[in-house]
Amino acid sequence: MMDVVFWISFGFLFYTYLGYPLLMVQWARLRGTQKVDGKIYPSVTVVIAAHNERDRIGARLENIYSQEYPQQKLNVVVVSDGSTDGTAALLNEMELPRLTVIELATNRGKAIALNHGVAAATGDIVVFTDSRQRFAPDAIELLVQPFANPRVGGATGELVLCESADGGEPKGVGLYWRYEKAIRAAESGVDSTVGATGAIYAIRRRLYKSLPEDLILDDVLTPLNVTAQGYQLKMVRDAIAYDHISSSGREEFHRKVRTLAGNIQLIQLAPWVMNPFENRLFFQWFSHKICRLIAPYALFGLFVSPWFIGTPGYMAFGAVQLLAYAAALIGLRALLRGDKVRLVGVPASFLMLNGAAVVGFWSVLSGRTEKLWKKH
């Protein structure tokens, strides 16, 4: 019996972390690439939801207004989501052209703020971003090029994580992010990527659907809403947004908990995503997102089953797992202290990811998720 548990767990984990990514890569290669000749410059509205961002909203707007894009076709909507630091007042004092400022009296959450922002948008294309990141000079121009294809309803750029001010970039975290971006690029090559990079993504304004209050992951539900209407969502790897990777392992862990909890919450708020007849990306959604939520329990089965089976080969595999988890715990302790992690960075990040999946799952079930979006 336990050998069945072992091989089911092993097969599931192999598919989740290696089989599915390889399948997408090969599938994308078979489909080839589709190039569109010429450039397009549709009207664009950049929407930013901001909560207490007075210290950096000015620099963010300067970055957007310096984009290599026809200025007469670019406007910005900033929604001050219950800010108490004078964010809205500062924006109004700046008197920037083509800038609309919406002030919400209370902090209602990012989803509600985005609903207000899109309602005020006038561009054919809506670009979503946050206050913290910075765009490369040609980011918006490159991001909108896939819309030359009428079948494309959305596009997501690439988030490049820079080292923090003290140079402390956890190596395993960077490796995981490169792995994740490679999967998204392959999914895009097949049809559409599942979800988008919240720091830089765009959709056709007419395809936007109002987001439910308290939603955690707007950058997953909005793209799925686009693809559910029969359109594609492409990844544009040259459309770059820059951000600093968190030098704090605790911050990185909480970010992962929030993301994984958001995937579970999405099933509650939009159950249609689990219906293959309504979600045309169900295979990719389940393989990419849901399997990772199940993975920690498969890891548990893989860990305990060799000791019950008791044969030398299985026991040796169990011993290897013990060593791997010991290395991961050493690395995780260093990450949580904010120390630099090198040799054990990858197993530590893997353990952190799966630990976050467990915490996120039980947080949603117990109703202890953070309801309101706050700056991070």
C-alpha cells in the first residue's frame, strides 16, 4: 500500500515541477512564433491603485510620463485608496497633463480601486501597474504590440528583480522567479499565460470585468476573465518592469502566502475557474496553480512512505530526503534572518514555497486572510 503512496506522490511531484513545464516548452516549440509586422500605437490609460504612496508616487508618474510612447495617446488614472498621508493632495498639486485622480474616502482594497480606475479610463488599452516598480523606457510601447492581433485580449510584461540596496538577493528566490517566468513564456507560446505580472500587464478596456471586493489576485482573475471571453493573453518578455527583490526572507514568505492563498480564494469567489467548460485554460490553470497547492501533501507522502516500506532502496531515498530537508532548514533559517543564502538557497526556497502553500490554504479556510489591499 505504501509503495502506491510513494509512486503516486513521486509522479505527481514530477509532473507538477518538471513534467508540465517541459510539456509547455515542447508544445510552444511545435507551435512556433507568430510575428506581426509594423508597430501600433493605440490609446493607453495607465491605472495605478495607491494606498499611502506619497513618498514615491511622484517618481512613479515621472517614469510613466517619460515613456517612449506618443504622449497624446497616453493618460494616467491614479486611485488613492483611502490614503491618509496626503497622496491625493500631492497628485492634485502636481497638475500633470492627462492625469485623473480619484480619491476613495476609505481603504476599500485594490480590487475596488481598480474598478474605479478602469471606469475612468478612456484608452482602448488599459495598463495596470503599481507605485513601487519602474518601467523600462520602451515598456508600454512593447507591451501593446501583441494587440495588433485581434485575437489577443491581454498582454503581460516581465518583472526583473534587482538586488536590494545591500546586495542581498537570495539566490534561490531569483532562480525560482526565472523558472516561473520560463513557464509563463511557454504557456504564452502555446496559447495564453495563466495569470499576469501585477507590476505590468494590459488588457483591452472593453474586456474588463468588475472585480469582487476583497479579491487578492487581480492579476490572475482579470487575465482569466479575458481568456474566458475567447481571447489570448500573451507574455512580452522585452516589456520590462523593475523591482527590488525583498532582502527579508519573512517578507518573501508572506508574499508567497498571499499569492497562494489568493489562488484558493479565487476558487471561492469565482468558482467557474474550476469548470473546464467555462475556463478554456483549465488544463494550464490546474497544472500551474492548483497542483502547487496540493504539492506539500504529496511531499509528505513521499517523505513518510519509504520508512513504512522499509526496503534498502526506499530507505536510501528517505535518507536523501532527510539530508535535503536538513539543508533546506539551514537555508530557511538564514533567509528568515535576512542573511545571504548561496549553496542551500534552492532547497530553502522550495521549502518556503511549499510551507507558504500550507499556510495560505489554512488561512483561507479559517478566514484569516488579509482582506484589504495595502501597500507592500
